Amino acid sequence: METRLIFAIWSMFFAGMYNFTMKMAAERKYNISYITIYTYLVTFFLSWICLIYNNYEFSYDTILIIIFLSLLNWVSFLLSIFSRVESLKNIDSVIFFPLYKTIWPILATILSILYFNETLSLRDTLWITLGILIPLLLITKTEHKVQKNLLRWIFFILVTALLTTIASWSSKTLMEHNLDIFAFMFISSIFWLVFFYFINKYKKWVESNHTWKWFILFVIISWLLHFLSFYAFTKALEWNLAIVYTINSLSILIPVILSVFFYKEHFNLKKWIILILSIISLILFI
């Protein structure tokens, strides 16, 4: 099995677990500002340690490119987090993640072909089409009766997918220029910390209903999943963008199954069959 494929599969797994932590945050009414600032505080120190340990040297032009990509990634990812959490507060995971993971690979495929000039074989095209359509089958006509203001929140899902695509474009460009991942993460974390410093200066945090013991544990786990997912995803982007995105889109299996198990969200036999088909499609591609 190719190293790039292994990274893509690990990215899928960690992304699925991270998305479930966002669902947990919404259910527990955690303050997303707290989660984000502590996550990037840890990222700042660990990426800084990695840079010192590896003794990297960068040219002026290289630093400017990394700063630009970090800034773009930061803005788009920040907006996508808030859009994602707000959506998950109002619609079930079995609706959000299938739509999100259908729109995202479509945008990625367009970006892959038109911008990065990547080509797809017939096998790749068929598998990507299958990977895009299977998650969409999780949604049934009854969802409109179960959810309120569904069309409004579908728009939020579209915005979230678009923002995520922009953030991922910066990651792909990072690998295209063979730039250092830890430098990228270090600069991105600086943007996050400066942002939250000024937010906290002019508007104090709104307290959340949580105990610090479990909240800190939640932050650590959330950061670890985010770090591993981002690292594996970025390394996998040495491969074809559309394929990596489609594999990553199957990460919806994890939060959907866990949400049904832990939060008793509605499910049925058809959706179990679709989840099994998704797993089979991934196995066949491998």
C-alpha cells in the first residue's frame, strides 16, 4: 500500500473523530472560543519545538509564501468552524455530514482538475463518483419533517464546505511548493492566538457550562485529533487532490455512527446498508 494512501486513510479516521468532538462540543454547550484558543496554544508550542529541533532555515520569499498560506488557511478555517458548530446545533449529524462530505469532494475535484491540472483515470473517476453519491443516500425525504428550517441550514453546510475547500487549497499549495508543515502550523497558530487576545481584550469570554477537569481533557483530545488529521491530510496531498478528498469524505462514517450510539439520533436499516457500502467502496479502491 502506498504511503500517500496510508496518510489519506489516517486523515479520514482522525478527521471523523475530530468532527465528532465538534458534535460533542455542541451537545455539551462548550464555548468554541475556549476550545480553539487552547488547541492552538498547544499547536504553537509544539510546532515551535519541532522547528528548533530540526533547525530549519528559510529564505525571505519562502517565509512570505508560508505567511500568506497560513493567513488564508486561518481565516477560512475559523469561519468554517463556527459555521459547522452552528449547523450541528440545529440539524442532526446524519444530515449535516452526508451533505458536507458530498459538496466538499465535488468542489475539490473541480479545483484539482481546473487549478492543479491533475488527471483522473476511469477507475478513479468511477470511484470518486461512487464515493460522492453514497454519503448523499443517507438523507431521506423524511428528514424535512424531522428538521426545522432545513433549507436555511443546507446553505450553512454549503458555506462550510466552500470554506473548508479554501483552507485545504492552502494545504495543497504548501505541498506543491514543498514547504515545511511545522512552519505553516507555527505561523497559523500565531494568527489564532493574536486574534483571541484582542477578542478577549474587548469582550470577555462567555462562561460555558462545564467542569474544567473534563473540558481540558476534551481540548487535549480535540487538539490531538486535529493535529494528526491535518498532518496526515497535508502529507496525503502529495497525491491527487480529488482522490484524497473523496477518501477523506468517508470520514462521515465515524461521527454519524457515534452520534447514533451516544446521542440516539434517528437511524434505520437503509442507512446502515449505505454505511456498509461506503466501507466496501473504500476497501475496493485500496
